[in-house]
Amino acid sequence: MTNNNEIACVFVGSFIDVQYYKERLEEIGISSLTKDEFSSGMIVGMGGIPDSIELFVEESDLEKAKKIIRNIRNEEN
């Protein structure tokens, strides 16, 4: 996820859900990164909203990642 590629948010949720989806995506070769404003805010004393961790992928992988996450969520139900 370097080389100045554009990234897009593919999922927002709890730390546990984001970590699970991140691992599943990486298993099939889709790199991702997370953004946790709650933890970052706590460090500087500002806070934030827990359970709103963002999962980002490169825009070129966005549709594939959305489909994978959607399939995983459907299997869970």
C-alpha cells in the first residue's frame, strides 16, 4: 500500500471485526490498513468514537474487497 496509490474505506466497525476482515483480505493478497481515531484521540487526550475503526484498501482492490467482506458477513448470518 505504498507508491502513492489511492486508498478507499471498505469497512467501518469494531476493532475485532476490522482485524478479522483485514486478515481475510490479506490471506488472498489484498493489502489493507486501519485507522483508529479513538485510540489516536486517547493518546492526545481528545477521545473519539469506539467501534468506528476504518479499514482501507487500494482503490483498485475496492470492489473485490467489498464483495469478500459482504460474502463473509452473509456466511455469518
